Amino acid sequence: MGDRLRVLWDFDDLDGTWERFEQALEQQTSAAERAEVLTQLGRVQGLQGDLAAGDRLLDEAETAAVDSPLARVRVLLERGRLRRSGGDPQAALPLFVAAFDLATEAAEEALAADAAHMAALAAADHSEMVAWTRRGVELAERATDPDVRYWLGPLLNNLG
């Protein structure tokens, strides 16, 4: 299954991305959908260097995400990204592993591939990085969904 929120991202225009996610937040009809969008707003905050604000948004998302495996995967992924951005890959890695496991269980392959990529980046050593990259590559190579296959590039870049 693809990532419905990916189209709203422009990493070269975080302010525009923020605005698109704020608009999307207003259009969501369920707590789980709102939680998903809140995670992306938290990610924008992290990319802008405000990790505390990102965590607050993820706390809000986590409260709303209780009944949604997809929203919980996103909370784990973005909390891991915040930890890694904050210079603590050791704290990030278990969050990425949990996101990968839950995404795999929920058949959310695009997010599982993303989590494998992030786990590789947070890995403690080269062999662990290669192992996580291979897991992600195997998943992406089996996929027919272009949102999942997209991850082949970032994953193979890990090995570059």
C-alpha cells in the first residue's frame, strides 16, 4: 500500500509543506487520519530544527492513533527521525525497528521500506546498516506499488 501523504512533501519548501499539511489536517474526517497528518507536521518541525515542537505534535498524534496501526507506524517513524536529528541514533533505532515490524504486520509496505531505510541510517555499525538495507531492498524489489519501489533508490544509496 502506498503513502497517501507523500505527495504533500516538498523538502525544498518546508513552509509550503507545512501549509499543505495544515490544510490537509482540516480535511481529515477521523482521529486516525488526523493523527497521520499531525505526524507529518511534527516531521516538518523537526526538519526546521524545533525538535520539542515536533515531539509535542507527535504526542498529540499518538493519543489519537491508538486504534490505527498506520498512524502508530507514522508516530514511531517520526519520533525516530526526531531522535536521530537530535543526535541520538541509539534512541532512534528501536523506534525504526518497531515501525518496520508494525508496518510489515499491517501490510503498509511503503512505510516498512521507509522504516528499514531509517533503521539502516541509525544502525550501530556497518553490518547492521547493510542488514537493514537488504531487508528494505528485498521488500521494495518484491513490490509492484511504485510508492514502495521508490525506496530502492534511497536504500541502495545507503550502500553507496
